Amino acid sequence: MDTQLTQTSLSKSATRAASSGFRRGTITKVLTYVLLIALAALMLLPFIWMASASLKLDKDVFRFPIEWIPQDPQWENYRTIWTRIPFMTFVMNSLKLTVIITFLQVATSSFAAYAFAKLDFRGRDLLFLAYLGSIAIPWQVYMIPQFILMRELDLVDKHMSLILLQAFTAFGVFLLRQFFISVPNEILDAARIDGLSEYGIYFRIMLPLSKPALATLTIFSAVFVWNDFMGPLIYLHSESLKTIQLGLRMFIQQYSTDYALIMAASLVSLVPVVVLFLAFQRFFVEGIGTTGIKG
Amino acid sequence: MGTMKLTLKAASPSKRRRQLSKNLVAYSFILPNLLGFAIFTLVPIAFSLGLSFMHWDGANEISWAGLDNFKALRDDDTFNIALKNTLWYVGGTVPLTMACSLGLAVLLNQPIRGRNFFRTVYFFPYVASLVAVAVVWNMLFFPSAGPVNELLRTLGVDNPPRWSASVDWAMPTVVMASVWRGMGYYMVIYLAALQGIPQILYESASIEGANAWQKFRHITVPLLTPATFFISIMLTISSFKVFDLILVMTNGGPGRATNVLVLHTYNTAFRQFKFGYSSSIAMVLFALVMIITVIQFYMEKRWVEYSQV
Amino acid sequence: MTKWLSRRTVKMLAVLLAVLFALNGGLISGGALAQDEPITLTMSAWDVATTPYWQAVIDAYEAQNPNVTVELVDISSAEYQDVMNIRLSGGDETDIITVKDIPGYAAMLTRNQIVPLDEFVEADGLDLSVYSGAEVELTYEGSIYALPFRSDIWILFYNKDIFDAAGVEYPTNDMTWDEFDAVARELTSGSGADKIYGAHFHVWRSCVQLATVQDGQNTIIADDYSFMAPMYNMVTGMQKDGIVMDYGELRAGNIHYSGPFINGQVGMLPMGSWFIGRLVADQAEGIFDFDWGVASFPVPEGVEPGTTAGTLTSLAINDRSKNKDAAWDFIKFYAGEEGAKVLAETGNLPALRTPEVLEIFASLEGVPAEATEALQTTTVRLELPMHPQVGEVEQILNEEHELIMTQSVSVEDGLEETTSRISDVLE
């Protein structure tokens, strides 16, 4: 990391430097890009492997040394995934759950986070500690009591069970609290003097100022729900309700696993995630820093 | 918080009413989340924590155990191994991931061509299927013909490590995989936080003749402390709870070389059906994490700088 | 602080536990049903979308019993037993529970989640000896809790082309493990990507350990594991000499046994009979084109040929089921003659092996001619015997197997450690 930082610092100072330093600046700039590209290659490896595996016959997927470009690409794998299992149904179910849960999570978390970050009230620290503490308990330990609860509410094998379990998370509250807390109090006080209620401040000031944070939570939450396997595994068993991650598992059978089809289906299932990430990217460059508001 | 209580005591009735309505407004903000959170998370958690003082096989009567489960922990080899492994994993993963994610975020906050591309790509490992991650990582570190060992051999290492197939190297291999997978995720948080730093601070620092390192040290780092605080806590907690990655990469092996607390919790519950005992392991994990978190919170006041801009 | 803990907290926890358990206390009832009343049974299963026999047997049953509908509860196979455990602990009422393996059977049986079937068996005068020994293996403390419907045995798969190229005779049905070792060494040739391995051991513990209990002197749950040393010495020796692929790499590379065999990289593969179906299907699709054959599982010197190990899939009735009589009628059909025929027709070996059923299986398109002989067995031992702590024991066996096979410990030390850890568990 140190080298990365020095390199960027160098390249920054180089732009201001005299002509003698110019060549050194170009070199560090080149080095920076080489580093960035090398890192990107390392990050992309699993996807390249997935793409290559998805075009192979199952018997060749784990053959070593790896054949990165399949000699005889099996394009029909991409057709098979839609016909062998009701993949479209699973995509729709995952979409439905992801949209509903993410919306509820961002809405309720940001609401609660505002109170934790900017309002003084009785029991705040204790409550916040309870939120934090809950993150520290592994989910595997309390999935049985949760299941008992859901069965009593007659929600097993219904989407509602997952929505209720995942929409109200401590993680979202904590994440947004940390962002909200760094919004200068002066802005809020000024708004209070202007007669805005706390609700008004939340909607008109906090939310617009926190787009990067809200975008972050949206991405994290959507990725979590989209990729969640254990939740749907325990709660959903009707084919018409299952999600993508359960669908992928249908290619893993008791005595054989069709990795080529799994990888094809996984890649297809990643498309929405990548689209979402790209769509929300622009919010990372649209924060307080660039909108010109200062404390 | 402390000062608030003091003012409450000395307050006049009208002031008290104002505080009450302030409380109500605050509760109204929290309620929608708290309601669902309390019913579907806190209640089940309380139940399973209570179980740590009970014997339960998951089907028959529950019976009182007192501290038996906790006493049994002392003689449980696997628990001790798992505890040690977990600490190892946390100690390796947390600092490395934090350093790498901050580095990436700062690097990608520069005006670099293709910035959006790189940002997306660095986030990728986090969304990739865990199976693919495990496969690719194990392939890079494949003992006989993997690229890493090929490189080491050309560099003159005659007997390169057998990585995940060796008792001594399995944990470092998992730690590296987890850093590689997690740094893009935390980079996103850092990136979002970097947007909150007013550009004008850098501009005025430049006018005063500060160099890039000085600006990083005196503007970026302090203003990122809320995010750093959040990341350090979340990363510590999630590293203590590591499960999925271990499961697909090594399943705790070879032998018990990468067995960790949550894996042991899971096995005692679902292989051995000692749900009470399993909860007591989770309690130890919980206590450990909470001690560290509370310490972090106390230290927060010393080093985290909130909205001093 | 401690006082506060001991009073308020304990009281609150007690209330909480009471509430949750009051909620959880499902009613237990048998309930005889009128003959024609419409009834819906639920049955847990795995891989429903890709395994034809589940629904095929149900269709056959529903055709004979128009008032009954059977619904499948589909759970992904790798996590099946874990999910069943969570659900049963949470009060699930699925009527018919499919038992995937012995640890799962032991777990549900010892915790009274499934009911003994003795009364039903007696009432219907059912003769369980048709299951040729499987019924004995499933009996625990004098009662049987599940009826077997599918049973696979371990056999030896081999690549005829590799044998022909090396000029070696095909394995016979009375091959010993020593002969297996010698033949594997003869078949091994080449290097790098073209290397032919004489044999292949998959990473499962059972691949090595099953051979150590064939003689009937010991079982997998033992108080001294030194009897496993000869087999481990043989396999690790083959590994050192490059006769079989390296265990650590198979594990790290997540390599499924079908890959090396179908790619023609290995001469012999000891594996379960379930693999026949896969090979038949792949060959029909033209995925590989070499000749393959099957022989009986090799035996240790002096053990009667045809002695092998097997796995059972069986059906049990949930203790919380409200339709126990109807459920019994269904599992009797499923595990009986008619269910067995459907299984054989779909390329699976049923637990009920009448000559007629075996004939259906052997005459399926693509099944090698040797199969009829190779599938004849004299003694079938369960992969894992029924024991209340079998799950815990199995975990230790797996861990120590990994250490021995990655050569992290010597065979002797590893088995000694196994002995001491398992005797701690069994006390």
C-alpha cells in the first residue's frame, strides 16, 4: 500500500514539478497504471475462470492445467440453464425479494440512523449497543428460534418470511449512522432555526447529502439478498417461490455436479448486480465534497 | 448522554415536556426498524443465548445446565484449536484488509482514466460466487503446478509451501483469499466517505504549500476516521464470524488446521446436536467481540473526529 | 451486578423460553382415516427437478389411490440433512421423511423425531427379509425406524482402453487389493498432461476405509484403529509413487472423480454403483468414447469375493405427522416391489433386489454386460454402522483421514490420534 501511496503522491507532485521531474512523473504514472491493471487482472480472474468453465463440458471444468479458452465452446450451456430448470421464475423471485428487502432496509435503517446520529434521547447508547451486539452473534446460532417463530406465524414457504427476517438489519443502521454523524451539525441547526421539523431535516437535508452512503447501503443490501443462499434454503421449498441461488444448487446433485451449468447460470445472475453497481457508481462522485456545501 | 441526564434532573416542567417530545420524535424515527429488528433478531438471539445455560438436543426436553457448558469448553481440544485459529485469522485479516482497502480507495479517488472500470472490477470478487473464488484461489496456489509456486521455483525456492493442502500454510492461504475478496467491499465504504471531504480543504492546503503526503496525513486520514471506525468494527466482527469462506476453501482442514469458532459452533449443533453447548461457544465469541468493540468505542472518543469541519 | 443477573435476567429468559416452547409444542397424533377421504401427504426429498424417480413412484401410487395426493418438499441435496434438522427442531410436520444417510438416521432416531415402524410391520405381516440384510443394519435396539428403498454398493469401474493399451487383463470379480495395487502400477505411464494414472481414489474417507472393514473383523466405529494401517500404507504408497493423483491437490482443486475417469486419465476407479447411471448417460451423449467395464469391489486376501460396502436411502415417518397411517401405506408401496421397478427403470438400484428388478436394471441401454455379475454380492456392509454418536465419530474420522492423506502425520500417528479422540467421544 505504501508504494501505491508514494506513487500517487509522486505523480501528483510531478504535475506541478519542473521539467526535470517530468520524466519521473511519467514513469510513476505508467507504474500506477501497470499496478492498477495487474490488480484488476487478479480481481477478474474468478470471472474469467467462470466464463471459461461455463463454456466447457462438465468433465473438463477442473482439468489441470487450466485451459482458459475452451477448444470446443459449449454455447448451448447458456440455453440449457433456461430449460433444465425454471430459471426465469427464480430470477423474478430474486428480483422481487431484492427490491422489496433493499427498499425496506434502506428506508428503515436511514430513519433509525438519523435518530442515532443526530438526536439525543433516553436509552440511545444502550439501544445502539444492542444493535451492535446483535451483529456479533453468528446467525447460525439463532436460526432455529427464528424458524420456530416463522412457523408459528405460518410464514414458512412464503416470501414474507425472508422479507421480515432481512429487512431490519443492524448493519444498515450502523453504516448510515457513521455517515450521518459526519454531516456538520451547523447545517442542521441552521435548518432548525429556519423552522424545519426533524422529519423535514431528514428528508430535505440528510437524505440529499448522504447519497454516497445510501448508494453504498443499497448496493450492499441488494448484493446480500441476491446472493443469499441459507435463508431461502431454510424457508422456501416450493419451486414457484425459489430464488436464483437455490436454482444454482439444482445443478449440484447427490452424486454429480454440473459445474459448467452452475458457472453459466452464475454469470447470468451477476448481470443485474453489475448493472446496479455501475448505475450507483455516479453517487460516489456526487457527495458533499463536490456539491460545494461546506461546514 | 451523561450531560443530557443531568439537565433532565434540573429541568423545569416545560423543559421536561420538551425533552419528552424530543424523545418521542427520536423514537418515531427508530420504531419502524426497531420493531422488526426486536421481534425477528433480538428475541431469537436472547433465546439462543439463554440456551447456553441449558442442555438441549434440538428435539427433546430442555434441561438446566448452569455453567456446565462453559466448564466443558476448557477440555474441548477442538474449541481451543478453533479459538486460536480464529484469533490468527482476525489478526491477519483485519489490518491487511483495512490497509489495502484504504489504499485502493485513495488510489481510485484520483483523476485516473478508467476509474469507474477499476472501481467496479475491484468490487467484483465480493460478488463472485464463493465456489469460483475458492477454485481460482486454490488454483493460483496449486501445490504442484500453480502459478505462485512456479514463480517461487524460478526464484530458487526448492520446496515451495503446499498452501491449502498443508497444515502450516492453510490459514495464511485463507487469510490472503479473504483480504483479496474483502478489500473491494470496504473500498466502497472508503470511497463513499472520501466524497464527504470538502475539496476546498485540499485547495487551501496546496496554497499553504503542503505536499501530497502531508495532505493525506493531515486531511484525508483524520476526516476518514468515522469510516475507519466503522470498518474496523465491522471487519473485526465479521472476521470473528468467518464461516462461508472457510467452508468452501478448506472445510476447516487439513485436519483442524483452519477450524474456526463459528464452524465449531455449527458442527456441535448440527453434527453432534448439542445446542446448549453450541450456544455457549457463540457466547464466548460474543463476549470476545463485545469486549473488543467496547474498547474500540471508548477509544473512539480519542481518535475519531466527527464533523469538526 | 450478579444479583441483578441472577434475578431479572433469569426470570426474563425463563419467560422467553416458556413462550417459545409453548409456541413450539406441536400436537402429536396418529389418527386413523376414513378410506376415501381426500388426503394430502408431504414428503421431503432432494434434487426433485433432476431426479425422475421421486415423482414417478408417486404417480404410480396416486394412480392406485385416487384419494391421496403426495407433495414433495424439495431441499438441495448437499444441505439436505442440515435443513431437515433445523426444520424438525422447529416443529416441522412433513409426513414422510426421506433418510439420506446413516448419520441422519441416527440423529433423527435417537432424538425421537421419527417413529418406530414395528407395529405397522406386524399389523401388515410384512416380511422384511426381502431387503437381504439392510433391514438388520437399520434396526436399532430391536426396532426399525425406516424402510429402505434405494441401495448402492461399491464396485470397481475400469477403462478398458487403458487396459488394452497396457496389455493387462481386465479386473476379475475376485480381485484382491494387493492385485489391485500391482495392476495399477502396471497401468501407470506417461507424464505431465498425458499421464495415465493406474487408479484413482476420491477424497472421501470411505474410499480408503471401506476396504479395512470388509473382512468383518472390525467396524468403522472401533476402539482401536490400527487395523486400518495396511490399507493406508498401500494408498499413501501409491500416492508417493505417482500411481494415483495427490490427495491434497484433488482437495485443493475441488476435483470430482468423474472428471479424471471420463477424461481417460485413470485406469481403475473404486466407486459406488450410482456412477453407472452417469457413465451411461454421458456415453450416450457422446461426451466420451472409450470402453468401460465394472467388476466387483476388490477384497482383502482371504475374504470372500462379492463382499462390499453399501449405502441405503430409506423412508421414515415424522413423529409430528398427523397422517401416520396414510404415510405408512405410502412408504410400504415406495419401498416395495412396485416402487423398486420404477427405480430400476430410471437407472437406480433399489433396495429390494428381486431377480426381476435386477433384470430391468441390467437390460437398460448402455449398462455393461459384466454388470449383472459384478453387482452380485455375498455380504454388504453399511458404510457407517448405526450408532447414536456416529455423526461426531465421522467428523473425527474425516479430519484424521485428511491429515494422513496430506502426509501431515504418519499413518501410525494419525491412527493413534484417531483412536484416542474417538475413545474420548465414546467413553
